[in-house]
Amino acid sequence: MTRAAIWLLAAGVCLFTGVLVSQGVTAVLATLALAGWGLIAVALFHLLPLVLDAAAIRVLLASGARRAPMVDALLARWVGESVSSLMPAGQIGGPLLMIRQLSQRGTPAPDAAAAITVSTTFQTFAQIVFGLMGVALLGERARHSFQGSVAATPVLVGSAVLALLIAAFYLLQRRGLFGRMMRLALRFAGNRDWSLLPGHADAIDGAVKSLHGHGMRVTASFGLSLLGWVAGTGEVWLVLWLVGSTVSWSDALVLESLGQAIRGAAFAVPGSLGVQEAGYLLLAPLASLRPDVALALSLAKRARELLLAAPGLVCLHISEQALRRRGASRAPAVE
């Protein structure tokens, strides 16, 4: 872990602790306890967006001599999400390990790298569209409520942030985004065996450009990613129902879309620790939620991450050990 990551993690821990203490740890945990074993149902429900995200990857691997099985894309997505949720360098390591998983399971490395890069790109675009859906709902409320001036503030702030994200993303693409991502990923890899990846970042840009030429597949990937984000709304609704604070579907969508936008903006903080909690605390009044309920929602999402991501990391460890054993068995004996 780099020094910057250590400082960001420490800042996240302090913010996380401060937010919980400010609202009363006992009250928040008591609210979360109302969910009980229902947290397992929340983890199971998350399999829906997980499968949709995996399908968004698989549709980009649909050409060529070998059609990647759905289980390959699903395992890759599960491992990538697990690393992104729990590991300090997850935002970089997650996509890289998805490429590695697909390559280990028989997908040619250039195809795997291109598919993960394009799916990650359009998943980000889908998140922006999902965020705009939340902003639009807030704007509609502002027009029909007497608290229009209060609701207009988050609408304007949210719109400005999303506009900046779109502009920055466009500029990065024009400046060789994919090559830069791969160079950063290979630097992160260090001395580990990443020989399954193409040796040059320019090869990734070429494969990505070729994949972008398949408009129908890219559009399908974007649509599946957007459905995955929208499906996450059900998770928010389910958690709040379990703790006795049922909200409308539109309220749940506003919480999920803007909550994910806040979490995404804090990608540099490992796991967005503290930032996610503060974000839900700020968004709570938009759905008429008590602060302890908003924090219980955030902690329920953390519990779901642990329930699904911990086995994902175990799966990653087993696959890495199997790869090392295969490599050792192929190595020539030294006399």
C-alpha cells in the first residue's frame, strides 16, 4: 500500500468513526439489528446486479472462435467486485484481476483486456446516467413542492458534479485513457506474473478500438450495466423495509443513484470508507429518513459487501494458488 493510500485510509477511518459517534453508535447498531438475518437476503438480492454486470462483460466476448461461458464472466465480475470492495488498491486491482481471471479460464488475453476495459468504461457512463435519473427526480420534486429552493441545491450541485465527470471522462478518452489505465495497472502489478496480459499498452488501445466498432454489442453492454445500477435500487428498498422505514421506489432510487455517485467520487479512499456514510447522512432528508436509519443503510451495505466479497477473495486465492502450481509443474527441472 502506498503512503497516499495509507493516509486516505486513515482519513476514511476517522470520518467513519466520527460520523457514527456523532449520531450515536448504539442507536445506529440497534436500528441495523432490526434487519437481523434479513441481511442474508440483502446479500442474495445483490446477485441480481452482479449477474447483470457479468452479462455486460460476456456480451463483449461473444465473437471469435470461443464464446466465453457465462460462468467465466460471473466469476471474473465477482472476484473484481470483491477486490474493489475490500482491498486498498481495489479500484485499480479489480479490473486487472478480472482480466487475469478471464485469461486463466481460456479467453485470449487481448480479448479479455478489451472486454473489461470497454465494459468498465460503459459501466461508468451508465452510472452517470443513473445519477442523472436521481437528479431528474429531485428536480421534479422541486417543481411540485413548497420546498423547491431547498431541493434545488442538491439538484444543482449534483448536475454540476455529473457534468464535470462527463467532461473529464471525454477528455481522458481523447488522451489515450486505455493505454494510461494499463500502464498504471502494470505498475501496480509489480513483480507478480502478469504474462497473460499484452506486453504493450498500445495493443490494448487497438483491441478496444476494434471492439468499439461492434455498436450493437457495446450498446447491449451499456444497457445491461444500466439495468444493474437500477437493480441496486431494490437493495436500498429492501434494507429500509427490513429496518421498518419503508420508502417509495423513487426515494430509494434517489438514495441509491446519488449515494453511488458520492461513493464513486471518493474512489481514491479505500472502500469509500466514511464518505459513503457521510453521503447517506446528507441524503437522508431527501427521503425523510432519520440519521440512524441512513447510517444503518450504509452499514447494511457494508455487511453485504463482507458476505459476498470475503468468499470472492477466497476464490481468488484458490485460483492464484492453482495457477502457481500449474506454472511450477511446467517449469523445467534444474539439475
